[in-house]
Amino acid sequence: MTTHQPPNGAAPGWHPDPSGRFEFRYWNGERWTADVSLHGQRFIDQLELLAAASVADPSRPVGRSAAVTSFVVALSSFAVAWVPFLFVLGAIGAITACTFGVLSLSRIRRGSATGRNLAVWGVVISVLAAGLCVVGGVFTVAVVREVSRYFDPGKYQTSVGTCSNNDGFVTLDATILNQEATYRDYTVYVRYMAGAKVVDSDSVTVRRVAPLTKGTIHSTTFVDRALTDVTCTITDVEGVSP
């Protein structure tokens, strides 16, 4: 914006342009205007208009969009920061909220924005959300480990001890050997068959089997008393559902 003053005591009217970009510029008695003249032609100085528009108008309300964004994003991040896998979104949101909060506080100090309380809370909650993301990361690792142990029970060996049929009441006693170096939980699937026909099935949970130790598998079922050739088979072994 043109700030040079005209000669002392100059009356409103056309005077040499202090910016040097035109021949004359109009002085309204208080300030230079955007009305200019060059080679006898009158123009509007667009640069002067843009400069005037960039000056903050004290009567014009200033926004708080950055502060609101910081607060809302921080709350959303805090809500999901502890959730397995979603903690990544929480971390991204926490960084975004903190950035908007700091930016808003900087604008507030310059007087070009409002919403200081929202901006402060946005920064505070975003920092808490970032810390909570650590919990979400720990939960994620735990979930991945449990899911992995469910689909991969490790090395094991099963052995059927007895499969007895007492007047239609069939009992299976077996063992499962944990060949891993850590405690393991197992879900053992049992199938009862009469010849080639499946007459029943069962699943048995065996927990906390120590390394190189056998866990006990015990399963029972009722079948038709007429069936005398019932056999017991272990069909599959998985980990325990998380």
C-alpha cells in the first residue's frame, strides 16, 4: 500500500504518484487512493486495491476454523488411538491436530484468529492421543501374536490312548505333546466314526501345556447302542481363539 505523504499542506486532488508507477495519484486529504493517471488516462491501481484488502479490518470478525479443526481431530484421534491397528490413524490425527492447534495459537497471537481455548485443548488432547497410541501399538502386537498362535499352534504330537464304547457312551482319552519352548494352548478336533460314517464330532480345549510336556485330551459322546465299531480320530489341532 502507498504510504508516502504528499507535500505539506497538500489539498485533496491529483499529485505525483509516490510509488513512481504512474504519473499522478489521487490524494483524498487523508490517504492515497487507487485512482491513478498515466498519459492523460485514468486508471484504477489494482495492486493498491489488493494491498488495501490484505490489511486486517478491526471491525471484521476473524475465524477460528483452525482451532475447531484441531479440537475435533484431536478428540477423534484420542477415541481410536488405543484400538488395535486403528492406532495408526490416531497417530496421524494427533500430529494433524497438534499442527492445526499450534498454527491457530500463532494466528491468535497476531490477532488474526480466535478460539484460543479450543486450540489449547486441541494441542493438549493431541499430545494425550499420541501417548495413547503406544497402548494401541502394544494391543496390536498382542492381537497379532494371538492370531498367529491360533492359526499356527507350533510343533506338537498327538497320541490316542483309549477309545472305549460302553453301551453307546464313547470315551476318548489322548494326549498332546508340546514340542515348542513356550507354553501353548490347543483346540483339538475329534471325530467319531462307525466304519466310513461320521456319527459325531467334538472339540477339546487344552490350556497351558508346558514345553516338552503332554496335555490331556478327554472327550465323550453318545452314539446308537447298535454301533459297536466306533473309532475315535483326532482330525486337526489349532490354537485357542483369541
